[in-house]
Amino acid sequence: MSDHSIDILLSVNAEALHKDQKNPLNYIDFTDNQPSDHYDDPRDKSTFDSIADPNTLVSWRARDTSNMGHLALITNIEFQNVPEGFFSKPPYDVGDGSWVAVLGNNTTDHNLEAKYTITFDSGYRGDPLYVIDPKLQIRKN
């Protein structure tokens, strides 16, 4: 396994999101601990792209940035059409609203890419669950 894990953080402003539920992408932000990772299109929050080495531990967590004590949680992570061998251990909930997965090995001559859906609860009581569709890649060897 790689000696450097990827830690993906979904920041949610629960107070602002509650007041404008029709535009959830305006009140969330993705970051990770890889300085080279970014949005493919800075105007579209669903284009966040994390790029990891093969056999890397990936973790996801959410946090509320409104400083009002809301408990933002990721309730589901679902990958569709995942390339064969993309995971050696697929994403699972570790019990506190955080998720982890272990990536597989990439034996191709290009980055392996998978789009996925994160479902999250902003932590604002009574609000619906929200979804966003970022990407995850495994670097070629």
C-alpha cells in the first residue's frame, strides 16, 4: 500500500444551504491533502478530481463550516461502472459518517478513472439529503 493516504474533505455550510436548498453546490467545497488535486471546472463543484497512487487508502469525511454546531455526515458513497480491479477494498462507512476504501493496482498505461456519488446530510435538522458526483483516479504505474 502507498505510504501516503488520500483524505477527501467535503465542507458544507449548513446554515447557508438550509436557506437556499435549490442551489446546494454554492455551499459546499471539496479539498484533499494533495496540492495538485482540483476542480476540472472551478465553477462546477461536481468536477472535483482526486488522483491517487495505486494501492492507496482513501478516506472521506464531511464537516460543517457555518460554526453553528451542525453535524454534517456522509450517508453513502456509490461508484458506478468501476474499472476492474479499481478497489482492493470498496468504500465502506466506518461508523461515524466517514468512509474509507483501499484502491487497487493500475496496470494500464493511463490513469484509471471512476465517477461516484456522495450522498450527505448537511446536519441541519429537517433538511433533505444532498448528492454530488466527484471523480477519483488511480495514477498509471
